[in-house]
Amino acid sequence: MKSKQKPWFTNFATSPNGKHVGEALGKGRFTVLPPSVHPTTGKQYRTVSWGDPIEVESLESIGIFPAKSEQEKQQKKDKPQKSESVSLQPSNPQGNRWDIRNFAHYLENYREMKDEWVSAKCPNHDGTSKTSLRINLRTGQFKAWCGCPNKEVYHSALSLAKSRGYETNKPKPCHSSPQKSLTPSPEEDKIFEELSSLRDRKNGEDNIFVTKICEQWFEGKLEGLIKKGAINLVIGYKGSGKTTGITALINKSGVCLAVFHLVALGKSASAKLGLVWHEDSKSQDTKVATTAISFLKRSPEELNREDAIFFGDEIDATMEQMMGKLGNKDGLRPVALSVLEADLETTTSGGGAVILASADITDKEIDYFRAITPKEIPIHIIWNTYKPELPTIKEFKGEKPDLLVAEIVKELDKIEWNEEGNPKSGIIVNDDLKGGVFGAKTIASHVRTIRPELADHIEEITGDTSGLPETAKYLKNINEASRKTILLSCSPSVTAGFSITNGHFKITYGLSNGIHTAKDFAQSLNRNRGCKDIRIWVAETGFNFAANRSTDPKEIKQWYFNNYQANAKHIHSYKTKYNPIQKEWNSPHLELKCKQEAYRNNCMKYLRLRAEQHLEKEGYRLQEHNPEELTSRAEVTANHLTELNFENELQEARLIAKKRIISKEEFEGSRESKDPEIIRERKKYWLHKIFGEELASIVTHEIKRPNAEKEEGTEMLTGYEALYFLKKEGWGKKLKTLYLLNHPEGEKIAAQLDLNVERKQLEKLEEKKVEGERFAGDIEWNLRKVKALKVLKVQEYLQPGVFLKPQKRKTLVDRVRKHADKLNECFVWKISSNLYDGSLYRQLIEGILGLKIVSKKVKGQRGRDQAIDPQSWEYYEAYAKYQISLYANDEELQETEQFDWSQEDVADSPCVSSKVCQEEIESQEAYSLPVSVSTVLDKLESIQSNVEVASLLTGLVKEFTPESIDTAIMYVDDLGLKNRYQKAFKDILGETEYQRLQSEQIGSPIAPTSQPEQPEQPKLAEIEPVPLVINGNQYMAGEIAEYKSGEYLVKCQILEEHKYGIKVQILGARREPSVEVPQEFYDYSKDIGKIETVHPTRFRQLVTA
């Protein structure tokens, strides 16, 4: 019926103050219609009567009255409350763990609403409504619409929250409190300044010229400044129109090759510049845009003309990509670097112009381009010194950006809508993470969940979506398409390179979780041109470190060199015809890579500080921003984001697991695909390739579900779902290390894996007919890692299920501590001196080898017993079985001689040139004494510091026999280092002991200044021809052989096996033709006829009579 007077009640009676008998439902209410079934009685509802609505004055006029319960509710509502004025005041729940706002997110169906309210299912009764409880986040007030008493609702809510992990006695972190900043050392500050500065240069010095201008815009100015036949570096503030200013030049050119570091950036910019994106280009297209990975597909000869332009946008970022992991895709880095050099030289020599633009070009880029191009090619720097008036940035300095994310939702609620149903303004979020709790994808999901009505106006552009057609279309016309966007959430795939100039996005949020460097973060903030309201959060420290995490480029280069030098000598023991890398250690390419990595590491170590310094250097002012009024939402927001990120990751794992395993041909053919479904197929292929089907069929992995009850708090994953998460934890690399350690031919396989990286680069250079060198920054040292673990004797402790007592474990842990420096160098494993033995043992077994440790407490014993979990060992055995099957069918891995290394014009020597990095080597700390003579010999093989040798020999004198000292000195002689260390021998051993060694003719380290004639060869000893296996090859006692000693090949007769090697009689020596004669050399003539003990690895080849 229709009632002229709208009833104020729902529950009604048929008499005044009568019993509740039914409900009067009006606009906005609903009921169940026949023939539905009643949930408790099971009876069907039925229609009593039906007709057109009858209009009445009021419900009371026809005998329908408010029920007694409704009358009582109304009376209570009308009664004035003394505490009302207090309860309605905003309050801060911070520090009060009993405030319901602090644990509301643990309630079932928790959801944020508008106007500072949240809803949840009432925890006090088993109802069906998901919104029966409402909580005000500003005041803390709550109301149960189901009629449950507030006191019971509160205690039920608290009890449920505790069961799901909430702790009332745990102090709640203050999200608004700033963190204490880390302070770099003066040396770190000095290095960072050198890596990030752009100094004034004297015109003409090194054929470099500088033209300074002070213009707000580059547009219309560059045509008169760009020099043909030169490399033009265009530097100007962000948003100065560098790309726009180059458009006119490209339009007038006949040929143009433009290189970008991001796909999204390249596609967006190519449309503006009138270029064809390389994936859509045809052979006749002369103006092409490409990425730093694909530009080498174009021939440099195309640029050999006067109207040619080679354009590099964001050139600093482009070079970082070329030097990064993606830059060596398929072993093509040396080819790409050589093609880059050819492009620059061909363009300039043909009369064209090279234009490289960025706001962040520094001395390291200028020095690099000067080093890789002929000196006669001028470098012309166009430096726009104009600095615009930049806004004040509001910086939130909390531990997490939860308050800022809560603020984003609040600001979205304020945005007005036009008549077409589109937002009048919007918000852009630039995030350096795609996934993760505070990543771009998770933030977009968070807003969609709590504001579902905004979903159609939210754009998420991440690595998952940047290649999709709809995203490409959006970016291509972003200034028009974004007018319908209320929230644009971007990850690193587009946080640089595109520009929004329509003024639609009134607020820019920048989040730096720890991936971007300071300059990359600043670059991302400027994508929304002209924005006056910028709010940021930067983590105190980052996590995306490079190389060995050092902030000094010299130390990084030394780290590469040390690992390579040690590994190269180990590789020679497998008789590989291997020529070590020499020239590339002084390459400008490696110099730039080390500087880039040092800059990154400095930023990661002091991320917030470096970001603040960079922003202030650009002209921004920083103001601390702390939206305390949203504190009540902080933990709620953080927990919701955590849950969403977990669900996103779990969903991704499940989608990948459902995919089929594609063939190798399909994998290779789909490399460029951006289709999410194909990407998932590729991910499953890769999981299968790493782990194998047998391991996938038995593996399980338990992950903790955030904010869940204890009995529901974990997810047990199996198969490829489990492998997806385990791979993210680096399990594949750890199992590979364990496999190489345990396999009978593990060292040989490790050597081949290391060689494959270099061989692939050489093959690509040969295939592309390009001159170039292997890139020293791509080396691997699997073999050195295996050797290091064998020195620790880790294999003795690989006993699954056997619990080790603390004292038994201590022997291994002590070895780890003793070799901490070398293990850190080899594995980038920082071993803390304050770490307990059990924790260090766990780091080794779990962190390096990928096995799981279980422990048990023993009464009265200090420290727990620990054992390798048998199940984790079962997983390893399945992995090893799969790898063995691969090895059995892989001829390349079985054959270490298959590649002809002699094609390089490099001396066949096991030692890397001692001149390279000599300063750094000399400054190394003394090496800790190894635990056995064999280890001493191995370590002597990989060091070149007087201090290290001195330390080793001192230890030998104290702890080992004279015979072992003799063997060690002989081995140093074998490495050609005898002359260099003869003073060290004298100083350490003393004159008497030194003369004793000379008189007994055990490799005297005296170095004459001339080489006398060889005396008559002694008679050969008559020896029974007993077979001997030396360095994997069979010899016969009495046979003639050669062994390597410094620059000599020494001819000898094999006598017999010895404890420390093979006893031989020296017959003569010849100098290797490929070795230059040093100023000093050792005279072997006086050693003829002498009996010597030779280490097995020194034997080189048989000598015919």
C-alpha cells in the first residue's frame, strides 16, 4: 500500500505497544517472495492476497502500529546522552591496543566504506549479513545493526582478533614517527659526488666542447645548436622539452634510429616523433624506434649519410639497461656494445648527427662516450642551465607508506564527477614495485576492492599490462585517454619516459620501496608535468643492490677480477685450451658498469638520504608530511594490502600451474609476447626446465596466510604452485650449487657452465661478424664456489636425518669463520661475527645449499641439535636425478674441449696479467691460514699479494713440517712468482732456513740476471714402468714429460708418486714462445739433474723422445 506519512518504524504490531508480528518494508528494503522456502521450518511462503497498492493516510490509520521493541528503541534514541559530545570527537587509537579500530581488520568481511566508516560481519552471532557491524574510524564508535549488545560485540571481536594473531600486549608501532637516517662516511660521500656530478670543462679539452644556454624550453632552439659529424649530449631539466625539440630534426632527417630503454616509453615517444616501432617496421622503413636490447638488428651502414640521426633518449637509463642483466640476453652484450660504437662512429663519420639526451647525464657518461669513440670525433655538450620554479614536496618519513595509501583513498573520495560520469580530476601513483605489499598492482587492487564503483576509472600500468594492445593505445594517446581516469597506478615499466601535460591529475604520489635509484625516483615524479601537489615516501634503505654491494667502483672491479682470476686457474686444471680475459679488464665498458653499480649501491644503502639530496639538487623543497588524522586507518590499510598481495601471488601461482608445458620451439618463438597467458606458459616452461617433472610431482611448500586464524593460517602448496614460490626464494640456484658439490663430475660441469657464458658471447661475435671482446662483467664462477665448499668439507656434514651436536657442528662453523672474507667474496655472504653457531650453520645449509634444517632442544645442553630435513634431501635427490639426465644428453656439458679458445690473440696462460688491477691486489688484507697443505696450495694458486703469501708462509712455519713449506714454495715458483717473493721468503723464514732450502735444492727463489748455457743432460734413471694417473691422465714411471713452471715448460723424467705430488728428475727447460722475456728470469740450467716434487696440476703434455 501507499502511505502518505512515511513510517518511522519497521517492526509492527496489530495493537499499540503490542508484540512484534511482522515488518513494514518501504523504499530501499527487500523481502523474500513466494514460493521461497523458510530457512528453519522448511515450509514454503505463500501469497495470501495480491492487488494494486491502496493509498492510506498512515499505517496507524489502518491498525498497524510500531511494536513495543521499536517504541523502546526510539525512546532510547531520543534520550540525550551525556557522553555524546565526547564520543563524537575524533580520537587517535595509536598506542591503545584495546581500541576496536586497531583490530577491526581481523573481522570477517571487513570493508572500508565512505565517510570514515567500515563494515564487517558481527562476530557475536552466526548471522548471514556481511555488514551488520559498523565502525567509525575517526571516533572509534561502533554499532551492531543486528541488535547484539555492544559489550558482547566488542569482546567477541577482540577474541576473534586474538585467535587470528592480534596481540594486546604488543606495542603498536607509531606510523607517523620519522625514522633515524643512516649516515654515510666521508669517503662514501666523496665517491657518490664523483659518480653523480657534472663538472665544468675547459672547451676543447679531449675534443669536448660545451655550449650553455638558459632557456625554459628546448623547442625551436636545438636546430641551431646540434652539430653534424659530432656526438651531441643534450642536458636539461626534466620537462624542458628535449624530446619535443628533437622532433623537427627527425622530421627533416632521411634516416633515424632512436633507442629507448623501455617498451612503453618507446611506443609512446615513437608516435610523437613520427617513427615506426621496430616490431611493426618493414625493411623499407628508414625511421625506426627500438629498445636498447633490439637496436643491434639494424645495420650501422644505414646511418652512413649526411641526413642520418642516431637518437638516444634517457641515455643514462639506456646505458644502464645495456650494462644490466637484460643487456646480455642470448650472450649478445659484446655484440650490442660493438654495434653501439659502430653506430656512433658511422653516423658522425658520414656527416650525420648523434643526439643523446637526458636530464641526468653526468661525468661518467661523458667520459664513457669519449673513451669508446675516436678522439677526432668531437663531443658537443648542450647544457641548459635553466631551473624552473618547482613546488614543495610533502615527504612522509614513516617506516611504511601505509598512511599515504590511506590518504590516497581519502583524496579519491573528494573528487567530483561531471555530467558524463567521468571524474573532474585524478591521482597518479608512481611506484617502483609492481607486486609486493605496497606495489602499484596491489594499491590498484586495494582501491578497487574498497571502492568497487571506481573500478572502471582505474588504470594499472605494470610489467604485466604494458605490452597489451589496450595499454599501448592508452599510452599512445595518454593526454586524452587519461581524462576518464581517477587513479593511474604505474610500476617501473612506465615510471619514466611518458609525459602527461593535460593537468588532469592534481596529485602525484611517489613511492620508492627500494628498487629505484635516487635519479630514477626523481625522474618518475616528473611524468605528470606541472603538478603542484607532490607527496612522497622513500624507504630508509633499498634492497636492489648490484655486484658485491660495494659503493666504490674500484672495489667492484676488483671483486669481479678476484673471482675471475681464481676461477680461471681452476678451469685450467681441466686441460681446457682456455685463453683468459685480459684486455677487457681495462675496457671503458667495464669501467662504466662498475660506476653504475657503485652509484646504485650507494643509493640503496642510503636511499632516503640520496633521494632527498637529488630532489633538492634539482630545485625542489622538502616539507615533512604526516597525516596523523589517518593513523587509525594505517594498520587496517597495511593488512588489507598484505592480504591482497598474498592473494594476487597465490592466484598467479595457480594460473601458472594450470598451464601446459610448451615446447622449446614455442618458448623461443614467444619471447617478444606480452600476452599474460603466454607469459604464464613461459614461466611454467622455465620452472619445468629448472626443477624437472619428478620434483614437481612430490614437492610441497607451506606459506603463511596473513591475518588468518591459526588453524587456517597456512596454505600447503604442491607441484608448480610450490615451485613458483620456491623459485622466488632462489631455491633453484641453491640446489644447483648443492648438485655441483655432490656430483662426481661436479667440478667439470661447473667449469663448463662458467665457460659457456664466455663461449656464447664469442659465438655471437663470430655469428654477427662483429669485432669485440668477452665482457668481464658477465663472468661466472661456479667452479670457485664448488672448490670453496670442498675446502670447508661441507660434504662430510650432508647426512639427512642425523642430528649434529653443537660441538660436532662447531668444526665446520669454525672453518666458515676462518674463511669468512673469501666466502663473502665468492658468495656475497656477509658472515657476522656475532652470529651463533647454529644460525651460521643454518645460513650455510639453507641459504647456500637450499636444504632445510630441523632442530631439537636437548635438556641441559646449551644449543640445539640440528639435522638436515630428510624430506628436503628427497627433493634434492629428485632434482639431482633430473640434472643427471640432462647431463647425460647434453654433449656440450660433457665436453670441456669443444670450443676453440685459440681463436683469440691472447697468451695461453693460467694466470691473469699481474699488471691488471695490481694496485687493488696489493692492498688486499692478509689471507687467513687454510686448514691443510692442499688448501694452502689451492689458495696460493689464486692470490698475488705479498702480504697474503707472507701470511700463508708464516702459518706454514708455525703449523706444518719443513716438507710442506718446501712444497708451498715450489708451488709459488710454479706460478712464476718466485722472483717477486724472494724477499718475503727471506724475511719470514730467516737467513738460515732460507739457505737450508737452497742447499737442498728445493726451488730456490734466487733470480740471476742472465741465462747461462744448459749443461749436459743427465742420464735417465732406470725405473720400473709403473702406471701413474696424473691430473686425470695416465703416465708411466720412467716416462718423459713436461710441466708448467712460470714462463717455462720443464722437461723431466717421472720417478714416483709422492705425498705432495710427483717426484721427477729435471732434464731441461724451454721458454714458451708466447711469453715475453722478463727483465729477470729464473735459471733452470743449474737445476738439471735435480730431484723435484711437482704438483700434479703442473703437468702439461707428453714429450716424444
